[in-house]
Amino acid sequence: YSTAVALEEPIKPTVNVDHTKLFINGQFVDSASGKTFPTLDPRTGEVIAHIAEGDAEDINRAVAAARKAFDEGPWPRMTAYERSKILLRLADLIEKHNDQIAMLETWDTGKPYAQAAKIEVPMVVRLLRYYAGWADKIHGMTIPADGPYHVQTLHEPIGVAGQIIPWNFPLLIFSWKIGPALACGNTIVLKTAEQTPLSALYVANLLQEAGLPEGVLNIISGFGATAGASLCSHMDVDKLAFTGSTETGKTILELSAKSNLKPVTLELGGKSPFIVCEDADIDTAVEQAHLALFFNQGQCCCAGSRTYVHEKIYDEFLEKAKARSLKRVVGDPFKSGTEQGPQIDSKQFDKIMKYIRSGVDSGATLETGGEQFGKKGYYIKPTVFSNVKDDMLIAQDEIFGPVQSILKFKDLDEVVRRANSSRYGLAAGVFSQNIDTANTLARALRVGTVWINCFDRFDATIPFGGYKMSGQGREKGEYGLRNYLQVKAVVTPLKNP
Ligand code: ADP
């Protein structure tokens, strides 16, 4: 691993934290209670800034603003072309502020700066432009019903959308949420994750310049059990979209059911199989399996966290996977060349270390890593387990950290059965040079995305979401629009058919 020297003296980011308040009705405001909470630097555990803490009363204020902007405001009524232009201007502004936003993102999350600046913020821009393009292409049908009737469907915005996002890709998932909702003409109250409020607040400051009317997008920082739960229970919220843990997803569905049955989109956890067949290009598969798991410190819902390798190539794959992990550059995420920064916080750090101990205790072989990196902050050495069995906790639970589990398989039927035996069904990787093998696996796997000879290819145009306990609904692409539209049937008798 890279030296721990950089960890002793964290690199100082050259960006100011200018926005710490709640963003309601086009204004930065204090929370009703006056309370704040600290957002921490995962490199050190030290405070970056104190952030206004939203609570039920602030959610009420934000929902009232979003309600008014929907019921009375220009947003759902303006031409779709106007909405499209505003989204395009927002994309331009984010692009212009790319580096400052990326710096805040790295500071708040601990992810490598190059990843934030060169991959994630540009993906946010791309996604907003993609959905800007949809705004004036959303339309219903005319339907040849029985009888002398003119039947049409209108595709209308649902109303006020409540959106709750996690800390692993704060601004990227923010864009997945707001892009389609705004393109369809909805208004929004969005709650960021308590660990990572900064990047969304920076963007809040760009909304007015982009021309977004006040009240259309309200951003609340705060905690799940207070602000988050109030948003989910609110009777004036018409729709919920959530990305986060499966456990919290269940709570959110319950809160909707107990209040007004608002429809819910959920993007939840995963335990994605990464299947390496005997005819795979081994070096590519090793590299992709490594990235599939370790990307973003292993904090990806779709992480390839069960690496199934055919027995004929298992030993070679394992040696190479281990060597690759030993070469992984861990260090200050602001340092160029860093591949892996710290985990998000002490809670996640402790949880990951507990899973590592459980792996050892249950008899898996710890090939490398398995301990903290450096002494400060929440860094963990890239960890590889071999001899992992399906019934071990590390092969069943979502670890959400830099822990690769390598399992052995003999034939395709067996690996399909084992891959599908998970309660999750978010994604899978399939590595084979044989198109028939790859297609057979792609069809048999019960998951929302199959990547063949690649992994983590995310794109604004490609739908993403889960089978089973990995979620409900799809985000991104044309499918992502469905979450934010009501379908109204309009039936008119025809006088002279
Ligand atoms: P984690 O445990 O990794 O923080 P969560 O799924 O709990 O993952 O968090 C994702 C998002 O859900 C965060 O914005 C968090 O504040 C929010 N959240 C957590 N609990 C609740 C809840 N009971 N109701 C609504 N939102 C919640």
C-alpha cells in the first residue's frame, strides 16, 4: 500500500463551505429549531462544518413550498421546452463549477478527487442533459376503445415528490432523483444523507441562476428518523423515491402505507455475483472484479461482492486478484494517484471490521488486508478472502466496504443456482468469451442489470434497479420517467363517428 505519510497531514481542500443552511422556497434558511449538526471529514473524523438540521417543522415548510409551486406555480404549467432549457442551464452551471463541487464531494465522502471530478460530476451533467431532452417528448396515446368514443391518455406530473438519498454518491444520486422528476414537471423536497450534505447545498445556490422557480426544488439536510420519516409520512407528498439500505427501504414503504399510500420507488442493497467462467480473459476479469468490488471504497449498492470463479482457473485468478489488491493505492483522496480513500464514518468502519472478523471466524482464508490502514480516519486495507462458502455471513450480507470474497464453482447450472440464492437481485457480472455461455447466464440471473465482460457501466440512458429485495422500479433512461408520471384517461363520446 502507499505510505501512510499523507494520512498524518491531510491535504487541505481549496474550496470554501459557503452553504450550510436549509434550502426552502428558493432561500437558504436556518432550521426552525435552530439546531445544527456537524458534517465530518472521513480522513480524520474532524468537523468540516456545522449544518442546519432539518426536522418535521422544516419538512412541513418545504412541502408547503413545493405544494404551492406545484399547485399555483409556473413549473408544471410552463412549456416543456422552457423546463428543458432550465435543466440545460443547470447542467451548464454544474459543469462550470465542476471542480469546486468535486472538491466538496471528496471532502465530505472521502472518495478520490479524480473520481469525483472526472467521472461523477460529469455524469451528473450528462444525466441532467439527458432528462432535459425528455421534457418535451413526454406524451400520451390515443386509444381505439370500443364504441363511439375518443379516448386519450394524458401523462401528467404526479405532484410533490419526496426524495431521500444516501452518502455513497451524493450528487450523482441527487441527479438521478431530480432529473426525471423535474423533466416531468414535478416539484421536490429532497433530503440528503446526514453524512454528506455539502454538494447538494452547493448546487442549491445555482438553481436561481439556472432559472428554476422558487419552491420547485427544496433541499433539507438532516437525519433519517426525524426529517426523513416526516417526509415519508407527509400527507401532502404525492410520491417517494429512496436510495439506501434495504432495512430503511422497508421502513419507508411502511410510512407510505400508514399515511397516504404515496407510490414509492426504492433502490436498495445488493450482493451482486461476479461470475468468471473458465474461458474468460483472466487478466481482464481480475481487473474488472477488483474494480467491481473496490470502486468507491466498496461502498456501492451494486458492488460485485461475490466473485464466483470456475475451478479450472481459480488458483490463477486468486493469485492475480490478491496481487492486484496489494497494489491498490490507498491514501488521502486529494492526492493524485489515490485509488482508495477512507470509509465514510466510524459506524461503517466498525461494521466492516466486524464482517472481516466474521469471515475469519467462519473459516474463510484471509489472503490480504483485514485491518485498518494508518492510524487516523476510517481507512481499511483492501481485503481479499478466498475459500468463501455461500452460507457464510460475508457471502450473504451487504458489507459495503473493501472486502472481496472469492468463491469456487464447477458448472453453469450450479453457479446460476448459487448466484440466484441471494435475497438481493441488483446486478451481476458475467465473464466469458463464449457468447452462448454469456447469454445463457444473462437470461438466467434474477437481477436488474447484467454486465457482460464489463462492470459498473453506468449511463444516463440505461435503466438501473433491482429484483427481489434490491428494490422497486427503475431509475435512469426512459424507464426512469415512469416514476414521476400519472396516466390520466380522458374519454369523450363522438357525435359523428
Ligand atoms: P445507512 O445506514 O448506510 O446510513 P440508510 O438507508 O439508513 O443507510 O440511509 C439512506 C438515507 O435514508 C439517508 O438519507 C438517511 O438519513 C435516510 N433514512 C434513514 N432512516 C430513515 C427513516 N426511518 N425514514 C426516512 N429516511 C431515513
